[in-house]
Amino acid sequence: MMKTMAARRWIITLIAAAGVIAGTAIAEPMTTGGLTFSDAYGGFTIVSVSGSGTLADPFVVVEEITGPTSAVLIIEGLVPAFGNRVGTLHHTGFALRKIAHNSTPFIWSFMEFELQQDFGVSSDYLDGLSFGQGSTTGKPFSSDRFDDFRERDEPADRIIFDGGYLRPGQSAVFDIIITDTTPIPVFFLVQQPNRPTVQLLMDDDEYIR
């Protein structure tokens, strides 16, 4: 496991270095409460991290999303020794509050989060990584900008927040929990903000083109 963790850290370092060469804004990985958060895949920048991962004191990750494609949050350190900080029956778990600032020119009609053990490969029902699958602890998930959420376990672990929209220059708060019954040292939270429908744009007189 240590060799695997070291190899993944080296890959993340190379990606970050490539981003610097290309002139993209990539922050140094930030660590708090035993977990390390990285924006090395680009599309957004981590502004700050804080907290310990409990329901009363969740990890708070503040992000500025700038790219039109998915923003991939790399999370490292969810090993068995980390434990479960949200009280579910999973081996490991933590509460996460994400504060996402919309620095794109588009209004977001919903926000989708997807968990992946291997980047580009959807997390299925059997791999152990989930948004608190089978538990009601820490739920219902919530957002200050989107009134509803939909949770999917198959064919991928996803949460979709909708029932609202976020203008350029505004920020949204999302509260979720993440758990794993077979914890691995590195995994990915793929974040996909989406543009609104044509009808919504027609109804919104203040839409910024």
C-alpha cells in the first residue's frame, strides 16, 4: 500500500508541475485533519481547507471553479487508521462541506458529484466507496442554492443537486458525507457544474451573456 501511495503522490506531483509549465492556476495540495486535498487535474483552484471531518466540524473545502469541464478533487489519506468520523457502519467516513465559487461565464442549473476510485472509472455498487450508502447519518444532503438532491448508487456513485441555479460570481455550499468499507489511499471526487436549459435562460432577464 505504501508503494502505491508513493506512486500516486508522484503522479499528482507531475500533473501539478505540468500545470505550472502550462500556466494554469494549480495550488499546492492542502492538508487538514488527516486528509490531503489537491486540484492538480485543473479546472478549478482550492482556496482553503479546514475542519476535522465530523458532522459537527466537517472538512470545509473552498474552491474557485473556472473551467468548463469537470473539476476533479483528489483526496488522499482515507486509510483504515483514519477511522469513521460520522458514526456510520462503514470502516471509514467523513463529513465534507464544499463551498464552490462560480468563476465561469455560465449560470449553473445543477451540480453533480461523482466518486471514483480510479480516475475515469465510475465507482460501482461493490467497491465500498460511496456517499454513505445504506445509512441515514448525515442525510439529507443539502445546499444553500439548490433545493433538491438525487442520489444514485448504480451504475455509478453520484449525487445531483438541482432545484436552483448559481450565477457567475456567486458561491454555493454543499454538505455531503463520504464513506468507504474498503478504504484506499487516494480517490477522486469529480465535480460537474452544468449550464441551465434554454427555457431557464429565456425566463431569466438578468442572465449574463
